[in-house]
Amino acid sequence: MLKKFSQATKEALGNYVYVLSCPDTKKPFYIGRGKGDRVFEHFKEKEGDNKAKREKIDGILKQGKEVDVDILAHCLTEAEAALVEMAAIDLIGKQNLTNDVRGKDAGKRGRESAKNIDSRYSGAKLTEDDITDNVVLVKINELYEPDFAPFEIYEAARGYWEMDIKRAKSVDYVLAVCNGIVLEAYKPTEWLPAGTTWRTIKMENEDLTNRVEFVGNVAPQEVHDKYCGKSVVELFGKYPGTFKYVDKRKAIGK
């Protein structure tokens, strides 16, 4: 197995995007980018945050086999490499890889439905005057994947949020927001301390202190039509929080 590039190859490659694949199935399990011998550093790692990738590589090597290493694109600027890496991860699906994240700026520039893209850039905008219910808007950017099923969007939206549970119980609906677009509206039936219910998706935050989650149902169709598919970028403004309350008269950010 090749362990490093020649100096001539390094100079010719510049910034590149690479793919690590299983030798038996030929299925990619990791997409990365770098320059020089970056692609080969994965085979030297003994510790690190990405346990899944390390175990995949170790499993292949213990069988006496070699990981397939391919250069997907090269002679790129650093920005171009980041864009190609993100697009490749989104195409294959992060859930099918051992990558920890979708890639740089994936939440803003990554894979998204044409409908959501159109809504973001030229669709209807949701203002405070348009909101006639007590709602809380929650950002699910970090958890959302482009191929999420409706139930997975619900799972991402329902917690865990660092909210006051009494305040949360005052809302009529929860609006799930990704990349500034309202994806779905939910009617909570109960707010609970975080960790109370079983989750189907991985929640990164281990400290559940003062955090809550909800269980509920998709809101009625008339509520969906009123809020979903509309941009709330201007409503959030420069507010950096992960959620925002809006009642019939005023907005209150955490």
C-alpha cells in the first residue's frame, strides 16, 4: 500500500479531495480533503474523535487487506476543495459514511431540495405580523440531513432545548427551521425534561441539565400552510440563538 506521495506528486496535486473505500464492496466510508500526505495520515492515527473511521480502517487492515484510496479531485484551491468535499458527502449521505460532519458551510451551501432553495432566495417571508399563534422556532441545522424522512425532522425538532419548561408549555406550535426555512410545524402534547423519551437520532449534547424535549403531532394542515416553506431569516435577524419565541404581539429571544 502506498504510504506517501513523492514530492513531485505533492506539488502537482495541490489541494485535493480523497475517498477511502472498502476493498470488498468498493463503497466509500470516508471523504476528506487536504494537501501533501494528508490522506495517508488516517492510517497512522491511533486515537482521535472519529472512532467509527478508525475502527473501519483497523478492521480492514486486520483482515490483511488494503483500504482503497482514491483522489476524487485535485489542483484545487482550498475553497474549491472544501466545496467538492461537502458536495461528495451530501451526495453519498453522511449517514452512509464515517464523517462527523457534512462539510464546511454545508448548512448554507449544501444539498437541499429545489423547493427549499427557491423559498430561501425568492419565496415568501414570514414576519411577526404573519404569526397569529404563540410559537417557538427551533433551528435544526446541525442535525438535519438532506434525505431526512418526516419522522426524522420531527425527532430533530423535539429537543433537546435549553428552555424554561414553563415558558415552553405556553406555545401553541413548534416550527422546525433549517437554513432559514420553516420545514414543518408541530403541536406539542407534552413538554418533558430532556432524556425522558427514547430517541432515534444521535443527540450530540451529553449535558441535559435544564434542557427539555417535547412529544406531539404534526400541526393541522391550515397551520402548515400558514407557516411552512417560508423564510424566517429576517425574523431571526442577527440573533444567534438556536430557538426563538414569538407570540401574537412580540418576539422574545432566549
